[in-house]
Amino acid sequence: MEDTPRSNRLHIAFFGRTNSGKSTLLNTLAGQAVSIVSAVSGTTTDPVYRSMELLPIGPVVLIDTAGLDDRTGLGELRTEKTREVARKTDLAVLVVSSKTEDFSEEAEYLKLLQEHKVKIICAVNLMDGGTAPKLPFDIPTIALDARVPAEMADFKKFLIDNADTDFEIPSLTAHLVKPGALVMLVMPQDIQAPKGRLILPQVQITRDLLDHRCRVLSVVPDGIQPMLDCLSQLPDLVITDSQVFPLVNQIIPKEVPLTSFSVLLSENKGDIQSFLEGARAIDSLAPGDKVLIMESCTHHPLDGDIARQKLPSWLEQYVGGKLQVDVFSGQGFPDNIRDYRLILHCGGCMLNRKNLLSKISEAQKYNVPITNFGIAIAYINGMMKRICW
């Protein structure tokens, strides 16, 4: 269970004003000190994450956040992190102190969470023997003392009753293959690949194929033709790194379905129709336009980096001139997205589905087309009719 990627877990986040008992409730629920608890306002800085098992839902991640009312010197940075968590939250627990009389801060939370279409429930923390106040909003509510472990059984049931108990990440490949299918994976082990390891999308898709009893062959690009020569049948599907789409397209017979790791992730975690529509905006780009390239993880870029060198170069060759390309790394969103003519997002292997869908929604709010690395590369190379998802 501990090895389940965070991106594949139901995200349950705790929101509320400072010192409402968010961290205490999370610690008591988890059965250990996950977050620092203090009477000093602003103790929780960056969001705190804790993975655990919540049956019958399965693996979940609990997230503790800073209060939006944090008035400390770093308060604005902390509250921005809290807003960022809202984009990835599947179920929000609004923690309200029984001492609360003015609910204006809580109204701000409701507005934020509703904006991101998050399901919201409320836990009233009965501090110092207090009683639950009359709440000015109508959402599922439980009253408890966040410090008392004996009350956690009822709280867990409350979470389960209001969470999506059918939560499950869809298969990456089951819609494309049947048990027994022969699938070739083309995986360049170049300078971008971590030494001695495979990148996460390659691992996830390999495991997904094996779970569906497929036969999996893995090759580097110059091993494609030798492998085809050894086989008594053509592969039922080829999945490649998007960066070598043109090469693989030339070698693999046209009757063999072809896709990429990035494309499959975009279908699995996002809204692929939005990405397909976004790719068409590449045709409307002109030299001088601003393009935003987004990566969901942070890493030290090396020579030949896909986001900083290859994609900008391919786009500029396509439009016939220099573009203004900015790269944003991390799970948030820059404030100035309305300034861009196009957004290109990575496969999102480090994101949960809710987070990627929120990013798509944010782009659409400002009428900025958004697409995916793999789909953009296929589009630039005239391969859209060839690839499957």
C-alpha cells in the first residue's frame, strides 16, 4: 500500500482557519504526529501529506493545509500553497472551531473549493468542551473533539460515507488491448532517463499491461527493427516515448496501432478531447507568440531537455520563427496564463486526475488552448490519424 503512487490515491484535504484543529484532527486520524501542532498561528507552512489506508476506499493521501487567514510574514506564500491544494483535492474537510462566531473565513473556503468543483464536508472541532455552533451553510457535518482517538471510528465512517468509495484510477491500456496481446514498448535510455531506473510512465504502463496478462517487449529505438525481425507476428500495439514518434512511425508497419506514454496518460488523467482541440491551436501560432510549457515535476534539466529545448525547437520550426517560450515546473499554475496563446502540459504522471482536470479548467476559463506533449508532437509531425488513445 505504501508503494502506491500518490497520484493514484484519493486526495482528502483538511482546510480551515489557523488554530481550528486541522493538524490535530489529521494527526489523531492517522494515529501519529504527521503535522506539527502548536497554539502559535501559522505553524503549518507548506501542505503536509500523509499516505494511509482507508477501507473500503483503499489507499488515500491526507493533506494538511495552512489557513487562508495566516497573517504571518510568509502568510501569502502559505495561502497560495493552500489554494494549490484545492486543485488536486477529491474530498475537502472544512474544519471549524466550536468557538467560531464569524464565518466569513469559512465562506472564503467554500467559494475556493466550489470554484474547483470539490466535494466538501465539515468537521466541527469541539474545543475545550464547546458545543457545535449553528452553521450558515448546508453541507454534511460531524461534531467531534479532534484530540480524542475514540472518536476517529465515527469520523472515518463519515469520510467513507461522503467519499467516492468506487474511486479507482482507470486502466491505462485495457481499452486498447486484450489478455495475451503482444505489446512493444519503445523506451529510449538516453541522458534524460535516470541512471539505473525507468521513468514513472514506463513503469506504470508496464505494470498495467502485465496486470492485463499482456506479453510485453521493451526495446530502445535502434532495437525496433531487429525485434520485428525476430517476431513471428506483428505487435498488437506499440507504445513509444513521444520524442521518437517520427522514427517509430517510419519503422512500425501502418497496420499496427501506435501511441505514446504521454498520450495514454493524457487520456487516463485528463480530458483528451480538450487536448486534441488544443493541439489544433498550433496552426494559429505565429512568430513572437507566447507559449507556456508546463511540467508537473521538478528536475535538473540536462542538455536536450524535452521542455526547454526540443519542444520549443520543434514548435519554432513548425511556425517558421522564434516564439516566446516559458517553462513552468511544479503542480501549481502561474498567475499570468491569460498572456499565452498555447499551453503544452506534460503527461502528468506526478499529478492526480483531479489536479490535471483543474488545470484544463483553469486554462479554459481564460480561453487559452491547452494540449499535451505527446499529442503536440504527433500533431507537428502529421501523425494524428496514426496514433490511438
